[in-house]
Amino acid sequence: MDFEDSHAAKTAGVVRNESGADPYQAVLDRIRKQLSKEFTADKLANAGPQVTEAAARVAAQQYRDYNQDALTKTLPRLMIPEEQFIDMALADLLGMGAIDTLLKDETIEDIAVNGPNEVMVYRHGHWEQENVSFPSADRLLEILNRGLAHSNRKANMVTPIADAVLRGMERISVVTYPVASPHPTAVIRIPRAKNINLEDMVNPYESAQEAPTDGTVSDYKSLMEGTMEGLLSPQAAAYLHGAVLAGLNIVAVGPTGSGKTTLLMALGRKIPKGQRILIIEDTPEIDLYPGEEAPNNVLYLRTRPSTIEGLKAIEQEDLVKLALRQRPDALTLGEARGPEVFDLLNALNTGHKNGLTSIHAYGVEELFSRMFLMLAQSERGRHLDTYRAANLVASTLHVAVSLEMVGNTRFVRTIAELTGNVVQKGTAYEPEMKAIFQRESARGKLTGPLHESVHTKMLEQAGIAKNVYSPA
């Protein structure tokens, strides 16, 4: 049986009587009418704590009233337990109905809603169809917009594209008519690894009970005695930890879904607490101190599209320039995509440390070609020839980490160091890179250090033990 207009259609359908009456929908209508008398449509759409508390109270009362009436009026009874009913009603009235159920499924990484008649989920390395549908495109768009409401975004014919973050920090992109067919469509990325640390990446298949507690590179010594590898080897994790403590600028390279943002977040959590960190993203995914109320001197900056009211878009390029006036000790750009790369490189080139960013590319070999295209999108960067562009990248970035994904397995293929030199390839130039850690295949071992780090001086000054960045 498909989900219909409600989160509980599967359950409620079981207790329908022969005439097809749906007691769940009947009680849901009662609750909706009562709440609309107490709150405005805007308050219901944004559903703050006051509205949620009132909705739970009304749902409980209506549940009891309806079942009492059912005894005397021969109505089909609500057979759902009261607590379960309240959860379902809140999801339908204030949440996203059936989508809320999928968001709670820990096996799902992504949800793709392809119009009202198809919902696909990405789990265990492949897409599969869920038994979920919606009564109409209009009803689905209403549900999706309810999820967007707290972000002050809305998808409609005037603004058919809307990107936002749901209340649970899941990233959502909605596209509707006239841009998309079928419509509306939505893709939701669920951040399952939001609490992961660098130690967890060494062995992502077990709990992090052995994780270091004092935040020093020496903590990896116990892990280095083990043989199990995950995304990183113990030696590679210790090296990246040391690189962060030394203030090196690191770029993660890889395709969509390979774990670039997760790696940046894990590296950012190794920046000593108290340093002023600025994080720039389109949609907030990186959270350095989850669960803590104090910001810990971390400022999160988010882009904004232009609005139908005529407000100008705030781009990543604008936020990078803003960040430099905020006295950052460390600067993170969630994903570099365009002209902001010029300002980012110049900022890091003038002495700012701990620059962390990611680029969509397939391997460290593509790093410079992708960055050169981005520099060309900048008003000032487009005047750079390949030599000057390569020199800017080579003198600014220190480490490049390439990530790959095969099936459901993510792994680091290469950790390369930029030497600071420029090499000529044919008639063009590019930054010189040397792999310090290398994995030959998805199931192979990430070996290294392959040579002594070219950034030995910075690592020594940070007090990093030589065995972390030099072959044994």
C-alpha cells in the first residue's frame, strides 16, 4: 500500500471500514481546523516550539474525543497507539509527512523525489524505489515548501528553484514547474557523518572508543599499531592532523558524494579550539562543535540568492572578501566553484593559515585545470596566464587530498604535497605535486609517507614528530 496524503497512511489504511472511511484523516482534519483558529498560516508554516506544543496537546485531545465518539456513533476507531498517532499527526501537520519517515532511516544517504509518483533513495551504494507517493503535484509542493519555510525560501512558478537546509540540517534542493518535469522534484542530502572525527576515518566500521582525547598527533600511535584501514591509514591521519596543526592549506578533491565535506569538517575539528574560524558555504553542512551552545569563535557565513523583492544575491566571492575583514585565524570554503577562488588564493597567499576547501574534480591531476577555469571567471583572475596562475596556486596551497567512491566504499586515493614550484607541460604550466601517500586500488593499502615532506620546516615549527611526515 502506498503512502498517500499522510505519514500514517499504511497504518491508518488497516483500520478503515468497508465504506473506505479513514479515521486518521478525519481526526487530522479536526486538529487542522482547531490549530488554524489559534495560529496564523505563517506561524503554522514555521512551527516554533509554541505551535508544536499546542499541536501535540490538540492532537492528544482529538484522539481521545474521536475514539469516545466512535463508541457511540459506530465510527471506525483509531487503532494507532496515542503516542504514535501524535508523532504522525505532527509530521503531517507541521513536518513533511512521509519524507520525515525516510529522513529517520539511518540506511539512507540521499532522497530523490521525482514528482508525486516516484520517490527514490540512495542506500548501500545504489538507488532503489520507495513505496511512497503523493496525491498531486500541488500537495507535494506544499509539503516541500513546509520544509523550506523556516529558511524563508519557497519554490513556485516565480522562483522555481529553491535550495535550503531542513530543520535536521539535511540539505534540500527543490525544482518545480516550469523548470522541471515531472514537478516538483527534490533531492535531500542527509548528513549521516556529521559527528565524525579524523580518528573515525581510520576505522569507520567500529565505534570511536579508542579515539584520542587530548588532540595531539601522538594520539595516533595506538592506532598505528593496528592493521584495519578505512578512509585513511593511521599514518595518513596522523600526517593530516599534523598538517592542520602546522597551519598548512589543504584542498580536498573528488566527485560528488565522495566525502569531501566530511573530511573538511574532520580536519576543521583539529584546529586548536579558540582560534577564530570562518566557514563559508551555500548550505550549512560543516559544524565544528555539534551540540555546543557557544560558537567557540567560529563564524558561519552563508550565501543568498537574489530575491523577487529585488535583493541582490550574496555570492561566495562576497563572503570571502567579508571574511578577510573578520580577522580569521583559519578560513574554510566548503566548495570552491568559481570566481571566489581568486580572492581565496590571494587571502591565503598573504599569510592566512589553515585554509580548507574542496573542489569537484577527479583526482589531484585535475586540480589545477579546474582551478584555472575558476580563476578565469574572476574579473581579475581572468587576466592570469597559466604560469602566473600556476605560481599563485603553487605558492598558496600545501596539500591536496583526492577522494574516490566505488559502490558504497569511500577512500582516499592520494595525498599530494604542492612543492611551491611550477613545472612546464608542453606549452602550459602547472604546480608541481609529489604524492606523499598513495593507494594503488580501492582495496589496496594507503602507503606512506613515501618521502620526507616538502613542508618539513612548517611541520617542525609546529612541533610535529618527524616520523609523522618522514619515511621510517
